[in-house]
Amino acid sequence: MRSFIFGAGASHSYHQSPTGVRPPLAKGFFEGYHQLDIACDRYVLTGNIVNYVRETRGVHPVEFGNWNENIENFLTEIDEQVGTKEKALDLGLDKRILYSKAYDEMVFLFASVLNEIQNGPLCASYSSLVSRLDPGDVLITFNWDALLDRVLWESGHWNPADGYGVSFEKFFDNGWKDYSVGVQSRHRLLKPHGSTNWLMPYRFLDLRDGTRRFRSPGVNASQRPLFCFVKSDGPYETYLKRTKTGYAPFSYYYYPPDIPIAKPPRTGYTQVSIVSAFDLPEHGKITVGGHPFLSMPLIIPPVRCKEYGLLGNALDPVWRQAEEALAACDHLTVIGYSFPLTDQQTWDLFRQASDRRGQPLPTTVVDPCPGPIVARIQAQLGKRCDVRVRKCTFSEYVGLE
């Protein structure tokens, strides 16, 4: 059994997007966003991001279209402002609103940029690799995009019901449905940082006490209410009915569908709620009768201190299976993953898996500039990995160039 690990460099090989933009690396996220049509879409919410950049960088909104910055540094900065109750409460109310809204908009924008770019033909590099997989091979990706997911799905040998290694409440396939496993997936696709098509109940920062809460009442995080978006050929219920069609499987417009977690009000009662949603003018809006049941992508954003306990530790099974795969595999191939020192949980994953093996893990690093990656692996893991290198791009590795 073989294992594969993918990072941003692997998906960056995707050049078939009709947008002409490749899935961005950390330094090119905003540059890529500015090239997409959604940069001019008034329903794609960036107002608080623009205002945050103006307040902290002195960039006038007119110049925002020319502004670029490393997204990991940018998101980490905002996260450190509102990431804990204590830090959030240290801010004045105005900043608490601005910073928390900017962070939420960044999560949606991050997913939206990837959805727009991946909305095209299948990724040739991933397709070539998948065609060579053996049954039982395990794919571990730290990417949030669904380029690899779609290639696996189109192959007919994988389905999201059992292929992700996590359990979902429902699957959106032109409506919310239960998926039976049927024929078991030949491969597992493990996504330790979540995925743009994994949806959870919408969370927001409660401005009163600085804690994050779920918008929908009665949500129990310990039950891991996780949902999976597969495809939609038409409109669906979402925030203010802002849907657009024409998206490939595993991709959607900025607003994901509402999730089916509704509980009907008790007989004789009228359901009244206060909405704290996307648009700042909507904050405090009172609705009578029903809830919007808004959703958001379940992703671990690229920040320094990652919230791995999100949604009742919903990603724990993914990390556990990744460790089992690394402990048991005959060979590991790493493609486009830079092994950043800040990904402490990934380093722990390797150490724990290596200790279970009792012998070095044969590892091939595929990267055009493998030197720094190999140096980090050797410094952090020592002899736990027997590292070889293939100094080439992903496309060259699978024989496309």
C-alpha cells in the first residue's frame, strides 16, 4: 500500500481553468482573486476586508484591486485579534465588528476563489496520477480545493460516502440526500485541513462576549453536524437566494446551500430569531417564522494557530487514519507540500506514525526545489524518513511535460 501527500504546489499545476488563473500559493492569493470575475461581483462580500486593509495598511478602497499580501500572514494577523475570547474583548466594539467580519469574509472568499478556479475540466496531473493508483492507496491532501476529489469521483472508483474517511449527515446532490456506500471506494482521500465542499452550520463571533457561536439554535457540536456538497444543476436555498448555476461537481458559487438541521417550533409558538449573518446591515435583523440555517465551509484556514478542534473535533478521524496510513504504507510520495514548520500537528503526525513503524519510512519528495523541504524533514524527523528526491514539477512527475 502506498500513501501520497499533496500540498499547494500540486494543485497549482492545474492550468485548465477557464478563468486562466491557477490555484494560488500563499503569496499569490489576492493577486489571483483580483483576476477573477468575482472581484467585481457585488454579492461576493469583501467590504470588511477592504475596510480592514484601509485601517491597518492605509490602502484606499480604490487601490484595493492592486493590493497583494501573503494570505497566511494576513489571516494569522486577524485571527490573533479575535481568535480568543480575551483578545476579542480587548478590542472596542467597532473593531470587534470589523475584525470578526473581515475574518468571516476571508473564510468565504478563500473557498470562493478555489471554487471559481476549479470550475472547469478535470485536472490533468491528478487524472494521470489517479489512473496509476492501486486499490488501497491512500491520498492525504492538505489542500482545501476539490480538484482531486472530482477526479476520483469521475473515475467511478470512489464516492464521498466512504471515500473521505469521515461521516456526513447529508449529501447535497441536487437536493439533500442520504448516500449509501454501495461499491466501496478503492482509495481514501483524507483532508486533514477540511475541504471547500464540506459544510457546517454557520458560526459567528458573538459581539457581547467575544465567543464564537453557531447561528442555528440547538446545534450540538459534539454530534459533528457535517455535510457534503457534491453538485447542483439549479438554484438552491441559501442566503437571500443568492445562487448561480453553471458550476462543476464539488464547486458552488460564493454562498453554499442551507443545511437541513431545522427543528420545527413547538405547536402554538412563533419562531423569532435575531440574525447575525453575512452583511453588516443585516446584523440584528429580526425574522419571524423559520431560520435561514446558513452554512459555511468547514476548512482550517491557513493561520499559525489552527483550530483543529472545530465542530466537535470532526477532523479527528481524518488525522487518525492519516497516521495509520503512514504507519502501514510501503512508500510515501510527497508532492507540492513544503512541510512548513508552523504545521506542528503534521510533524506530530509523522513522529507518531514513524514510531509505530519501528523503521524508516521510504519517502520520495517531488518538487522542483526540494532542498529546503528535505532539510526541514531531516531536521525535524531525523532518520524516521529515508528521503529521496525527484527534482521536477507535478506535471513532469506524471509524464505530462
